[in-house]
Amino acid sequence: MSEKTEQKTKAKAVNLKKKSTRKTKTTQVVGGGDDPVRLYLKEIGLVELLNIDQEFWLATLVDSSKRLDRVKEDHLSPKRKEIAPSTLFRSIFIEISADWKAILEDTEELEQDSPSFVEILDEAQELQITWNLDRKSYLRKYLNNGLWSRNDLWDEVAKNCFKVFVALYLLPHPVAISLRDHFESKNKLPSGRTFSRYLPEDDLLNQALNSTSSNAEDAQEAIISANLRLVVSIAKRFVGRGSSFEDLIQEGNIGLLRAVHKFDVTRGFKFSTYATWWIRQAITRSIADQARTIRIPVHLLESIQRLMRAQRELTQVLGREPRTEELALSPDFMDEADIHAIRKIKEEGTELPPELRRKLSKAAAKVDKTLRSAEEPMSLESPVGTGDNSQLGDFIEDDDALAPMDAAAREMLKEQVHHALGALTDREREVLELRYGLIDGKDHTLEEVGQYFKVTRERIRQIEAKALRKLRHPTRSRDLRDYL
């Protein structure tokens, strides 16, 4: 997928958040209104849905650009930075010849009629004018004979037919006319040398190549625009899971982009069938990554969803909330054989063997852990009651906080220590405060205190010893002994 097209589609994906700040033609169509979601839905509703033939033709245009890139890569090397257009088209014709030969051999082996080369060429060339042809696709009708996606050899025929179809679309119209005339007269493809004579000047070939790239981007945009409603319909199923509707649509559109890039039309499926999986995956992964404050792995989120569904079903059947042991009887938590054995024993009314009881207890523990993982965290700032002043955090006990009596005693101790230190000199008081962390709670070594006062550690030890002797005097230590 080209970077330009991806940027255009991502811009459409986030368009919901921009529409509320600007006027559009759509506003006039729907009669006004400032709801961005409604405006977006009205706009994408104006685009017609594609039928299966239109999807086939658009996929051809998209694949043509990839085909050109692949052929170029096959010829380019560190020493060869460019490839002549004539060389490029000769390589394309060589692939046409090889693929057409394989088609004839495989259809003969399957005892099926071979397709009409002229019909395929005419249909491919019409796509250069418009992808919305006013008829059914000959090639798709030919392939859809009941064997498609059911027979491996016919699937190979389908792939080769599509490769020929894309290659014939790439050919400039004058070259295709010459090729058509040759096939009608000889009932076979020309040689490579004869085909080379059909090629015009490189300037005309370059024009054809540029047109192919432009048409591929337009085709991608057409597929995406026609399937935006599919994204909305899928996003509606995930509303209420933690992400806004606008965000769900945006993530779904990114999944749609991946689907367009990876769609293989040769499998015979409708694009919407294929895209649904990619859209759902993009939305569910977005919910798993962004919807919760604490991220839950995708596989665990899926287990939670299945467990919640089983819990609702059992509640309806039992008329009460199911126990964890009852929820544990699920393939997510136990083997099928063990589940069957436990249910049979319970029907008989006998006691479970120790081994099965151990497995059931282990599975029940997994259920309990999964249910606890599903719980949403609560903010400590959540309001409590109707007033605006009370918050949840105000009612939660702080285990680290001191009891009122202990806090009062500590405060009184600080006052007594401060009073006792008042009998010391300034240097003695500072030395004790640094040595025993009375200021910042951090003890300092003799070496560190000595560096602070720019004296030796021995001098600090002497000052400390003198200060402690003063504090041990009965008149000063009497008030501090009550706190020991």
C-alpha cells in the first residue's frame, strides 16, 4: 500500500474529531447539525456498496502496482539502479506466456474448458478506462465453477488466470491490440521477439506505468470508502468496553487498511468477508491496549470475555450466581476428559477422587484469578456521596500513618530533644544532628562530618563525646528517660 493512500485513509479515520470544528457540504445535505458521528455516518452512507465483480476489478488495479514493483525488484541490483520500460514489459510478457501455458495444462488435467484469452484481454483493457464496467466479469464467472477454494489445482488455475489478467491490464492499449490480433489469427501467443516489435517508445511506456500507479491508489481509496460502513457496523458491537465510539471506528479503519493491503482476490471470497476479521482484530487489540488503566494481555482478555459469558449463562440456568468450581468446568481451565469425568461423577452423586478434586481446585483458582483480573481499578479521587468534598481516598486507612497517641509522643520527644540540645554549643549541636540524622533522618559518618566542618574525624569524635557527656547529666537526661 502506498504511503500516500495510507495517509489519506488515516486522515479519514480521524475525521470524526475534526468535523465538529468545520463546515462541510455534507452538513448542507443532511440539513445541519453538529454531531460529528452523525455527520460522518451520513457522509459514508452516500458511497454505494461494491458488488463482487467491482471488488474483483478494483483488486486487479491494486495488485497491478504490486506486480510492477515486484518485476522491478527482480531486475534491480546494487549495480543496476534503473530498468528500461521496454525491458520491464518484455519481462511481463514472459510471465504471461509461462502462466498461460500452465493454465492450459492444468485445465486439460482437470478436464475443464480453458478460458478465452481474447475475453480476458478485452476485460483487462477496459479497466484502463473505468473499473466500474457495465457488465459481469468474464474471468470471475469462468473461475466460479464450484471448484474454487475446493480444489487445489483449480486454485492454481485461478492464481495464474489472475496473474495473466493483471499483466494484460498493464499493457499499453496499442500493444494489447497487436497482441489480440496475433492471437486471433494464430491462436497462440507471439514469440518474445515479435512482442518486442509491438512496444512503442519509452516515453509512451512510462506514461502507461505512471497511469497504473495512479489508478492503483484510486482503487484502494474506492475499496476503503465503500467499506467504511462495515467498520461502523462492527464497531457498534464493541461499544461500552472502555473506548469511545469514535476511537473504535478509527481503530477499525486502520484494520480496514491492513485488509486492503493483504486481500487475495484469487481465493474467491468477498472482500467484506475477509476484511471483517482484520477490523475485529484491530478493534479488540485496541480495547485490550487502551481501554483499561492496567493493560491486560489480549489472550487473557479473551478468556475473561468467555468466562463472563459462561457466568451469565449459568446464572440463568441455575437461578443464582455460579460458584468458581462450576465455572471451572470449561475447556479454558480443564481438559475435556476431566470435565466429562467430573460431571459424570456428580450425576452419580459419588465423591470425586483425590486427583480430580485436586485438578478442580487448581482450575477454580485459575477462574478466581481471571475474575480478579477483570476488575476495574478505582481512582482514590473518586467522589463519595452527593457532596463534592469527600473522596474515596479519605476513607482508606493509611497503614504507615502513626496512631494519634504515637504521633503526639513523637512530637513531644522532638521538643524535649530540641530543649536538651539547647544546652550545647552551636558546633556540638550541629555535630550530633549530623551524626544521628536529627535533621534529615540520615546518619553521617565521622569522615563525612569532618569534611563538612573541614576538620579531622578524630576532632569530630572528640566533639561528639563531649556533647554526649553534657546530655548525660541528670538535669538534662531526666526529661528524655521517659521516652526510652
